[in-house]
Amino acid sequence: MSKYRILKPDQSYTFSQYFLLPNPTIDVVAEFEYSYERTELKLPRYFAEVSYLEFLQNYLQRNIMPTHHI
């Protein structure tokens, strides 16, 4: 948990501004007394042929990487 204040009590923030903060996500959510865990999402199976599946898997793994290890 963060030992210093990230959010200024006298300032209001829009939802998108939280994503612009330079602090690690774990510290930002700690300001609200929350925590989070990155985990693989288990979705229902799709049985029709997906010709671009390998591209999609690589794209998601490359672009949804954690920015901070918990």
C-alpha cells in the first residue's frame, strides 16, 4: 500500500485522468483501499474457424502486458 498521497484531496479527477497518473496501478487503487490481481480471463469457447487466431493471441499478449508486477 502506498505510504504517500497520490491524489490531491482538493482536486477532482475524471475517470480518464486516473490513467494519466505516472504512478503504478497498484498504488493508485490503494488510494481507494482496493487491490487488484491480473489473471487470465476464461471466456466461453468459440468453435467456428478463426483464421486470424494466432495473430489475435500475439496481439493481445503483446498489448495487454502488466506495467507493474504485483
